[in-house]
Amino acid sequence: MRALVTGGAGFIGSHLVEELLSEGLEVVVIDNFSSGRVDNLSGVAGNPNLKVVKGDVRDRALLEENLEGVDTVFHFAANPEVRVGDPREHFEHGILATFTLLEAMRRKDVKEIVFASSSTVYGEAEKLPTPEDYGPAKPISVYGASKLACEALISSYAHTYGFKGVALRYANVVGPRNRKGVIYDFVRKLLANPKRLVVLGDGTQTKSYIWIEDAIEATITAWRRSKGGFDAFNVGSEDAIPVRRVAEIVIEESGLRGVEIEFTGGVAGGRGWVGDVKVMHLDIGKLKALGWRPKYRSEEAVRLAARHYWSLAAKGLIEPMPQ
């Protein structure tokens, strides 16, 4: 089989590429390297089954050229910034890019797509843990809205053109190669000031965290075992923990003593920023019914990630956050 992975040099995408190659697939990566990194694929550099193309997913001609012989597309390219920014970025690199990809797939008769969606599609869900059939979905960030719009496009192509579409609604995925997110930021803040850790929000924001290996296993399970048409799956751990506890774990793994944790109070009811979902805990029963189960709970995943970052910091590979 041959797979095309958009965003394959990114955090989740590069781990997925490694897994697909290990299973014997030929893999074509398309990445514009705006957030992806060449060194994320260093472990598979030189693999004869890997082709890496620098390009933009909005370039339909480039897509069509590289869709030759492809059986499945894993669409992981996107603007990874959840916080408020330029809404056009999410439209261009999320919605428009997905439409362009689907059109290229339709023209080249490639009818299987696995999409990296997000728990943010639910917005402020009133039911926790939140199942996939919860609704109506009301995203509170442009990022979440773009992910939901992409799911709708994929669903429409599945029903209109006979595609198989799988959307993976990831919780907070953590692990090596992730250079964004609260754990990474906490380590950088403590490198800059080992006596005080400033935490955005009121400390009660509660989220589910999933280790990267669990997320990749979930991705492969959903892809291989979903029935066809369009289907969405939550990908998270069994629990959720508050950001206060995340801060404590990062400090514990640092070996620092006497660190003061300071909460900013946040915005709009204690959120870290406008558009930040205050509480996110996914119901993962649907994917577990297919035979997948996460190895790690949220606290374990956070601790593994913190330990990894501190090991990099000890080697001088993480820079302190500017004050």
C-alpha cells in the first residue's frame, strides 16, 4: 500500500509516518515546513519507502502529482495554533486546504482519508465525558470551527462520492517532538525563572492528555477497523486533570524546590485565553469497542512528557522563555 501524509513532518504526523513505514507501507509526505521540521523525520531518513515533498496542501497540481498510486490519505497538515490569531490562517490552512485535497483525491480516484480533527469541535460540552454523538457542536475558537468544517466537508464527500472518511478528535497529545503546549511552556518558564511559575487562567482548567504512542495506535485502529462512509472517533485518555496538577508534575520532574505557582486569573471565567475550552474530557468508549485502549492516564502522560523535556533541557536543547 501507499499512503500520503500531509503535515508528515509535524509532531503527530512524523510519528504516524514512522508507524506506517514500520508496517511496510510506502509513504509520501507533503509538508510546507511552517511548523513541521526536517529533523522530526531523521529516524527514517534514507528509508527507500519514504518520499518527502516540500509543498503546500493548497497546491492542487502538486497534490494530484503525488496522489498517483496512493491508497489512503492521512490529512494532518494544519495551523496548530489554537489561540486567537489571524482567522484567515485557519481558513486557508484548514478549510481551503482540506477542500483542495478532497478535490484532488476525487480527480485521482483516491477515496480513503483519515483526518486529524480535535476535541475543540465540541466547544463547551455540557456532557462529560463527551461522546462523539454529542450535539450540537458549538466550537468557541476559530481553530475548533475550522476542524468541524473540515469534518463536514469530508462527510459530504463520503456521502456524495463514496469516500471513506475517518475523523480523529484528539485530546491534548503530548510526547517527543511536540514544541507547543502547556508542558513545554512550563519547562521554558522554569528555565527562565526557577523560583516562580506563572500559569495562565485560574488553575481549574481541566483537560485530558494522551501520550503520542497511544494516539498513534488509536489512529491506526480507527483507520483499519472503521466500517466505511464517514465516522468520527474521540482519542484521549481515561481521565482529565487540572492545569494546577500539570504545573505540579512539571515542577516535581524538574527537581526544583520552593517554586511558587502564580495563577493569572485568566479571562472569561478563568480560561487561559479567549477560546480556551475550560473543561475537556472525552468519552473513548467507541474506539475502545474496536479493540484499542490507552496505556497511560493523563497524569502519566504529562509526567512522561515533562521528564522528556527536562532531559532535553539538561542538554541545552530547550531555550528559556523570554521574560
